[in-house]
Amino acid sequence: MKELVEKVADLVAQFNKDANAQIENGNKAAGVRARKASLEIEKIMKDFRKASLDASKQ
């Protein structure tokens, strides 16, 4: 589960960087990367939820 938390932290940092580049500089490519990162975050968070539920049942 620790690996999932680290992966989420990395993806959120990447998302923040790209989203800020889009907002501040109008960088369209950064917007595409930010949207892609948001989809990856969603998938990883679902995996985290499953792992967390399994850990709480033990």
C-alpha cells in the first residue's frame, strides 16, 4: 500500500506542475498532460481504495 501512496503523490505533483503551466502560461500541451495525469490518479485511487479495504478487514 505504501507504493500506491507514493505513486499517488508523484502523479499529483506531476498534475500540479502541468495544470499550473496551463493556467499561468496558457501551455496547451501541459493541459493535455494534466488531464492524462488526472485519469491515472483516478485509476490509482481506485486501487488504493481496494487495498485499504482489504487491509482494514484483516
